[in-house]
Amino acid sequence: MRVRRVLLKVDRAKDRPGTLTLAAAIDRIAGVEGAVITVTSIDMETVGMDVTVEGDDIDVTARIAAIERAGAAVHSIDEIAFGERLIERVPRSR
């Protein structure tokens, strides 16, 4: 399966690794064409983030391992886009 986008929920300790250190760890793995790290929450000890990575053939397991080696924790895979082209999610209206 050719993974083109993955959205991960990630937590890190407030003092380490820094966001730039985490970004460098993600970028070092082959296949990344672009990525976005968005801070979603901050409390006394942790920083919660959404990490979105896009590429032509993303190795999700290697990406998770790189994040964890950098000192952060991956809590969930919230989105995976795969196939020949990217399809944008259309939010359901209520």
C-alpha cells in the first residue's frame, strides 16, 4: 500500500524534545515531501501535537519509530491517505 499522507497524534514532554528536534527526526526518514506539526494543547507537563506528513510512499512504522526515538509518544494514527492520488476529507455536515 502506497501511503501518501498520515496524521499522527503525538505528545511530548514540555521541556524535550523541542519541536524543531522532532521535525528534524521526522524529516530524516526517506519519503517525506512535506510535513506540518501543529500544537493542539499545552498543560503543565506535556505538549499535544498533530503531526501530518505527506510524501509519495511513507513508511509509517519508520516515522513512528523516529518520533519515539526523539523522545515523544505517538498516541494514534488519525488519518491515512493512500493510493494513486490524494483525496481530501470532506467533513460531514450536521
